[in-house]
Amino acid sequence: MRTSTLSAFCSPSALHQDFYNVYAFCRWADDLSDEIGDRAESLRLLEWWGRELDALYRGAATHPVFVALGPT
């Protein structure tokens, strides 16, 4: 069982989607940092990810991960 699934399983059902939303954010950030294969491109994408996070806090999220994360 994956950690995110275990966390959701062990939490109240009302929080399951919140766990999935946070996991999606973390999974994307991790993939951008170590799955790209090019350090400069990873840094560029992580800067973009940070701008997307800023947009979330401004109420202007457009990326599906951040749209889902908003209510969380």
C-alpha cells in the first residue's frame, strides 16, 4: 500500500480528498525535480511550479493540481 493511500485510509473519510490533493502536489514537485534528466530544465520547471503555487494563493490557480489543492 502506498503511503498516500495508507494516510488516507487511516484518516477520516472527509479528509481523503485533501490527502490526495497534497500528494498530487508533492508528486508533481518531486517529478519535476528528479525525473526530467536536465538540471537546468528541472530548475526552470520548479520555478514555474512555484509561480503556480503563488497563483493559488492569489485565487488564480489554473493547473489542475492547484485547482484541486485550493479547497484543501
